[in-house]
Amino acid sequence: MNTTNQQSKIGLITGGSRGIGKSIALHAAKRGMGVILTYNSNPEQGEAVAKEIIDNGGKAVALKLDSGKIGSLEGFINQVTEVLKKEWNRSDFDYLVNNAGIAQRTLIKDTTEEIFDELVNVNFKGVFFLTQKIIPLIKEGGQIINISSGLARFAFPTVAVYGSLKAATEGLTRYFAKEYAGRKIRVNSVAPGAIDTEFGGGKGDEAHRQQIATMTALGRLGEADDIGAFVASLLSDDSRFVNAQRIEVSGGMFI
Ligand code: NDP
């Protein structure tokens, strides 16, 4: 039974076509929420997630978004406005999940300016400007969740820029929470541990997966659904006093 009135809510989930974002989209829809999800390079996967939701009695639309292309954000937001009107007869929505992200594994000594800029554009600049530009459409009392990473707390070789940008995103979470408190918009970050998706080329061979499991109190790698189920549960009025927080969902990595 849905006790938290999620039925009347609409969530926009970036990178909702695969991995963690797909799981967030499916779990949100299962709770009765309307879903706008985005894909970047693979429209078929985005459409397939929307279809899965619709086939199960929910409501969903898939849109193209490249969050690294700041100039394309206005056009994307116009599309969101049209979809809200057409599908839900609304001019606003309730929840934004900034989930889309990329990884590029290089040691600091091998990190070029090109790699650095690409990581910044998608994982940080895109998050800042999409949120800045779309926040007027977020309903008073709504929520933004920024997907961060355990790598904002602990360090591994080859992910220095990525991990630092996730730490920056956690900082940004608090600043957005501060500036938009007047509209009662809550802003939180969820930091997954190592999750078994295709992200950054996947989690490698069995030995590496085993190594991750031994670093984790619960003794295993995370699944996309471990994050999707949690984020969907956070997208509700039950979490109405949770604001400006970093919540790690890692099964207890490096504790
Ligand atoms: P995946 O690689 O499985 O999925 C990435 C998603 O982001 C896809 O929907 C992809 O769309 C979309 N995407 C990629 N590039 C862009 C872009 N330039 N603009 C907009 N969308 C884009 O990743 P995960 O699901 O594993 O990761 C999701 C989030 O979780 C990321 O922010 C990541 O940093 C974070 N995270 C992941 C962890 C893990 O171990 N997997 C651990 C901690 C955090 P398309 O396929 O169409 O290009």
C-alpha cells in the first residue's frame, strides 16, 4: 500500500535508461510516481524503460539529455515543460534526481585536460546548470537528489578527478539546500558504494569483485536495485525533514 502519496508525484531522473537510474525509475513508478527519464547515447534503452513502466500500468516518458552540453539544456527544459502539460496537465514536477554520470579511469599523471573537462562537464557543470535552470519548475516542497559516490569519502587510484567532482557535488547539495530553502525544496545527496553496473566499463574480473566484497561490511558488491529502491523511498513525504544530507548506501564500505 502506498502511504506517502507518491501517486500524485512526478520525478525527473537523468540517466534513467540504464544501471542505477533505470532502477530508480522502475522503483519510483512501482510506488505510483509519474516518471520522466533521460538517456544520452542510446534512445532504445530509454524508450524500453518507459515502455516497461507503461506496460506495468504506470506513466513514463523518455527524453534525450546530454548533461555535458550546457547549450542544449534550454531546449531540454522546453521539452520537459511540454511533456508535463501533455501527459500530466501540470506545469511543474516534484523530484529531480541528478543521476547521469560518466567515469574515465586514469592515474593523475595520465589525466589530460580533455579527460578532465569531459568529467567536469557531465558530472559537475551539467548538474549545476541543469538544476539551476530547471529548479523554477520544481514544486514548492519538492526534492532534489544528487547521486554522489563513496569515492567522495575514500580514495582509489585512477578516479581522482571523478571522486573529487563527487565531493564537489556533495558541497553543491548543501549550497542548493541553503539557497532554495525559501521554497522548501530539500536537496540531498545519495552516495552509492561499488554497484554492479556497466559504469566505467563495469566491475572487472571475479578477483576484483571479491576484493570489493571484502572491503564491504555486508560482504558483497551492490546491485542497482539496492540504490534504486532506496532513492525511490527517499522521494516521498516520509523524508520531509531530511535536508542537505549525504547518505551513503554502500553496505558499509571501509568502516
Ligand atoms: P551507467 O553507466 O550504468 O549508466 C549511466 C547513465 O547515464 C545512462 O543512462 C547513460 O545514458 C547516462 N549518461 C551517460 N553520459 C551522459 C551524458 N553526457 N548526459 C546525460 N546522460 C548521460 O552508470 P550507473 O548507473 O552505474 O551510475 C549512475 C550514477 O551513479 C552516476 O552518477 C555514477 O557516478 C554514480 N555511481 C555509480 C557507482 C557504481 O559503482 N556503478 C558507484 C557510485 C556512484 P546512455 O546509455 O544513453 O548514454
